[in-house]
Amino acid sequence: MVKCALLVVLLATSGIAFAETPVGTEPFSVPAGTLLHCRANQTLTTKLNKQGDSFTINTSEPVSINGQVAIPVGSSLFGRIMVMERPGRIKGVGQMLLTVQQITLPDGRTFPLAATLVTVYGAEHVKVVGAEGLVKGPNSHLPDAGEIGAGTVGGTLVGLMFAQPLAGAAVGATATAVDRMRRRGKDLTIPIGTQLNYQLTRELAITHSASRATAANQVQGVSD
């Protein structure tokens, strides 16, 4: 009789334990080196954004561990623009360092995140360089050379009309160079929908006990 009573208590306790473990929220350990495929939720550009601005991207592919989804599609990564440089005038490129700091799963669980941007797809003439994942935009040097060359040719043609082709070429090149120095190079722009692939630099522990916050609070937390 006593054994039966103990068995009933044991089964009841086990049932409570199972009930307290939500289905689909098993703890996972996502190893360092894992790629997170994401897409930009807004356009980022050196023309309008500034250093310190926050941004959000969403995962476009799930991350599975041992056949189970640890990071679902639609999880949000929150980050901040840590470096922002506009392109120079005669030379130089626009630069941004997009650092992510936390991830929020669709069910609201939020975890700190350490990851580096490794590749960008869908943004024209944009590339990622260096171990920190610095994004660089189009180089201004080649367009400048083309414009100056066109100005030289135009000046030469005008000079020929006055039997002074060399003087015309010099004036044309100088005028074009001066005009170009007044304008900056092409800004770095990452349009909405651009694919941004981040690589974890530290193991990410996905547990069923984590902070839950609204999107507004998450963005605020990133900027603090």
C-alpha cells in the first residue's frame, strides 16, 4: 500500500515537472562560428544616419541544433552603428561598423549576442573588410578620374578652336578637378532587404528562462 502511494506521488511529481517545461523551448547551445543569415529592416546610409544610431535586422533562415530549431526565422537582432564615416571628396569611401548586441526570439525571449558581420549581399559596390566586419562603400577615385578625363578632353576641343589645345586641356582638367572637390564621393547605402550574414564570435545559450521585453525596450537597451 505504501509502495503504491509513493508511486502515485512520484508520477504526479514527474507530471508537474513535464508540465513546467514548455514544448519547443528546450535549452540549446549555439556554437561560436555559426552563421546567422539576416535581412535589414531599414535602409542605412552614410548620408542620413549617424554614429550611435540603432538598427534592427531579422533572421531569414532558421538555425537548428541536433535537428531542432534553436533560432527561428523572424528572430530580431538589435544593434548599433559604432562607426560612421562619410566618403571624402577626391578620394575615400563611406564606412560603417554595424555591431549587434542582442537577439530576441519570436516568443519574446531575449539573449545577449556577440557576432561579427562577415558578408553583405544586395547592396551595390558594398563589401565587408577586416576582422571587425567594417562595411565599405563605393570608391570615389575612379569616378573622379573619369570626370577629370572628360573635362580634359572637353578643354582640348575648346583649345583647338583657338589653336591652343594644351592650354585648353589644362584649363578643362583644372576646372573639372576644382568642381569635383566641392562634392563628396558616393555615399555608402545598405537598402532595406539587404542580406547581412553575421558569425557568432561567442557561444549563444538559448534557454527557456530569459528576459522578455517589448521592441521599444529592446532598442532602448541597445542604446544604453
